[in-house]
Amino acid sequence: MLSVHYIQKGLLFKKPPTTLVDQHDFIENLLEKLKHSLSLTLFHFYPLAGRLVTQKTQDPPSYAVLVDCNNNSDGARFIYATLDMTISDIISPIDVPPIVHSLFDHHKAVNHDGHTMPLLSIQVTELLDGVFIGCSMNHTIGDGTSYWNFFNTWSEIFFQTQAQGLEYDATVPISRHPIHNRWFPDGCGPLINLPFKHEDEFIDRFESPKLRVRIFHFSAESIAKLKARANSESKSKTSEISSFQSLSAHVWRSVTRARKLPNDEITSCKLAISNRSRLEPPLPHEYFGNAVDVVSTAGFTAGELLEKDLGWAAWKVHVAVANQNDKAVRQKLKEWLKLPVVYQLGVHFDPCTVTMSSSPRFNMYGNEFGMGKAVAVLSGYANKNDGNVTAYQGYEGEGSIDLEICLSPDAVSALESDEEFMEAASVANFLH
């Protein structure tokens, strides 16, 4: 993960009405409580207060990157900023406006920058009528599961300290304790010797192409219809294809149509997937680190994908996920350890692929910080490319999903006019 961007996700909240509170006092109190609870949270998630260091030796030659929590670290960063805009200015436009990028620290930073930059940076931006809490976390330290475990714990501690008036005491009870013991395959670790002599050999400063970024909403009812259709159309006549697999296949086919790819162009659908439950024995949900992988359907021509029905595509997605078992995970790691590589965004994505990232299972809207339920979940510049799809919890819950889709401007326009896609999707409405 050293050459990809930080994880950048955040929550947009409404301020309390001015008739109820003094706005200046509200912000001052909020900032103090956020910093207080963040310091208590970092007691449990202490690697986030460290820095990366590179260890090199000449004899025998070795190159390893690790987290140093004791030396050369100023801890996590906390920023307060203001923006002369309203919530409506942020969430009313059809496309996610580029100003959202400014709501996060570490813009365009890659994870290797964690040698000199904080591994965690919180930016609290005050809008005219709202507050945005943006979090940038180094992706070498943890994956999406780790990220939201941290965020959920921070919210939980905020609530505990607010409700009970607790002082700077690191013994605030939490429901999920992070597990920092590193898991390695048998006979491996704790340091991985990377086949490099200098960072220039593996760091690439990726720049996103020109994109339109739009959020589409899929209700629980709409997703249930896609799932029923996918399972009924599948030649396997199964009920095994999941809701998210069905939705992923629907997006894959729709985006391929919107891109107007030549019939002989090869396309695939990739999904970010947690290996925690796939290992034997499984890793706990609280495992704090990277247990994420990317699985992919086999490559198919665009003509074949669009000629077949949703059930055919959904089954290919299902098989890719089902095949990611303990044996497959260990085999991938074995191969990587023989020849370690650093992922590059320009290689990981290609303009004919759809990549489903994040997860609607993450508890996003359960983080309230004394302001009630957030009105939207938004992400920064990080790791966006043509074909990247980020999955969020739908605001109303109950199995609904919001998808942030990044495509070329022409492809988004075509997607908006695609009857089959829009029959299942609706415009994400955050103006609650």
C-alpha cells in the first residue's frame, strides 16, 4: 500500500439551530470534545500516532518499512478549518463538487509520505450551517474495516465522555478493542524484506484523469429485485448470489455499456474483499491492520458481457468471491512473498474495469458526535480513477446502498441516460 493514497472518508452534519445554541460556543465546545475523545481513542489505536520508518542493512542486504510509535513522532494531526458554504452547496449539485477534496488533509499524499507526515489527520471544517469531520488514515496501517472500527470507537468514546463527563482517563470502556498482534503466514515475519534499495523504485505520484463523480442511490427494494433477477437468470438456478454481488454485476454491465467499449475489448469486475472471515481459523473483526484483498472475475469481452444477462454476470462475480477461501488467500500471500510488489494506482485500475471498493456493511451513520445522524458520507481525492465505485451505507439503512461512481464525463452522461441502470437507481437525496 506504500504507493497508493491515504483512506479519506468523512461525515457531514447539520449544526444545531441558532435559536438553541450560540454558534461560537457550540464550535468551541465541539472542538474541545473531539480532541479530548480523539486522544482517548488513540490510546487504543496507538499505531496511528506513530510514523513510518525504513530500516536498511548492507549485510545481509535488507529493506523493510515499519511503524515507529516511540521516536520522531508528533502524533496525530487535528485541524480546524472554515468554509463559507452551506450543506446545500456541497450535496445539492448532481456531481460531487471538487470542493469536497479540500475537506480532507493529506491531499494527494501517498502512504509512503507517512515517514514525515502524520499517519492520521482529522480535519473539522465548519460550514455556515454544518460541520464536516474528515479523516485521512494511512492505508499501510489499516484497511476499510480498521478505518471504520477506529471511527466507530472514536464516536463511542465521544458519547461516553459527553454523557459521563469523564476527564483525560484512558480507561473509558469501549465495545470493540483493536487487536494489534500482526498475523503472518507460517514461517514469515515480523519484517518483510522488500526487493528495493530506494523509494524511487516503487513510489509513483498518481494523478487522477478528468472524472465526473456522482452518487447513485439503490433502495433495499430495488436491490432485492436485482438479486431475485440475478438468481433466477443464472444457469445454476441458485439463491447463492448475494445482494451486493447482484448490484456489482448490474453496475459492471451498465458501465460497460456507458463506456461504449468495442465488442472485443476485455473487461472485468474487481471487488475489494476482507480476508478476515476467509482464513482458517478466521481473524477477528477487530484485527487492526490490512487484511484486504482484491478479487476479480475472469476477463470477458465487452460483447460477451452485454450479450449475456444479469444472472450470467452476477454468477461470475459470485464465483470470484466464493473462490477466495483460506487456500486461495495463503497461495496469494506465498506468491507475493516470493516477489513482493508495491501496488500502483495506474496499474491497479484500467479504463475497462469496474472496481467495487469500501462496503455498505461498515457502520457509517452510527457516528453522531453529539450532532445527531450525519446527512451524508463523502470521500476525498484519494484513490479515485475511471471505474472506481465506492459503496456506502444508504442513509435510511434497511439494506439500501449508495454508490459513488467515478467515470469519464462522457461515460457518466451515458449512464444517466441508460434506462436499465436508472430503473434500479435513483438520485442520492441527502437533503433530509
